Amino acid sequence: MIKSKLTIIFQLAVALALMASHSTIAQSKYILTSSPSLSIKGGSTLHDWEMTSSEAKGEGMFVTEGNQLKDIKSLSVSMKAETLKSGTRGLDNNAYKALDTKKNPEIKFALKEISGSGSSYTAKGDFTIAGVTKPASFPVKVNSSGNAFTFEGKFDTKLSYFSIDPPTALLGTVKTDDEISILFKTTFQKQ
């Protein structure tokens, strides 16, 4: 009788130890925090340029184990194209015209798949720019802090990939390069 009670207590202790050694895997909703860092960089025959924005909306369903990211079931980010500013009104107006912001006011990204581990991942998804949706794949660094994850990365592409004619100025003497880089640093907080 004492031996069977000791066996049961031992089995319970082993079961509790095994359960305690495994972190809980959870799927939770995360929301993009205020003031993300979003920018588009490019060049022209005259000089390099950059347009930045700190306004966007986004949300996702993240699978976590402890403070570690295990998977992302969904993630989307959208921003008003006219929140991108260069500091030069003429450049901004040319960009908005090329993006046809009156007809296509938003730039969007929808994640389809993420792979990797630690802090190095590869994101695959769809960018919608100037009303044209195209697939994209790019490296992303992920850092966690408490109940938040920060994503930082860069997608190198071309304006023509999104059917955008590179803008010109001064009767065509200044031409925008086709190549651009989309850079981001965004933080998603558990809701």
C-alpha cells in the first residue's frame, strides 16, 4: 500500500515536472504600435531621395512560446500613401501622381508565410502599391521585448514591377531611377 502510494506520488511528480518544462504555446492577436518607421529610398539623375512615414495600421495573429515567436498565422499593414513625405513638396507631388494616390490611396502588405528562427527570418507576402499587387520575399530581423515583437527589414524592388512609370521633372531632364528600396521598422504589441 505504501509502495503504491509512493509510485503514484512519483508519477505525479514526474508529470508535473514534464509539464513545467514545456512553455505554453499560445496564439494571440497583436496590433501595430504607434510611430512605425516606414520609408522608400531611390535615386535620380540629380540626387538620391527618401520619403518617410510614421503612420500606419496593422494587426496579426502570432504563435508564441514564452517570449519566442514560433509562427505568424496572419499579418497585414496598410498606410495612406500621402503620409510619405520627403521634405520637398515638388518631389512629394510627383510621387503622389506616379502612385495615382487619388485612385489608390493606400499602400498595403499582407504576409503569406514567414520562415526562420532566432532573430533571422524570411518574409513572403503581397505588396499592393498604386493599385497593383505583387509577391515579395525579403529578409526580416525580429526582436522580442516583453509582449512585443519588432520587425526590421528591406525589400529591394523596381517601380516598374508595380507598373509605375518612374517620374521625371524639368521637362524630362531629371529622371527617377527605377530601382527603389522599401524599408521598415515596426513593433507589434500583444492586444
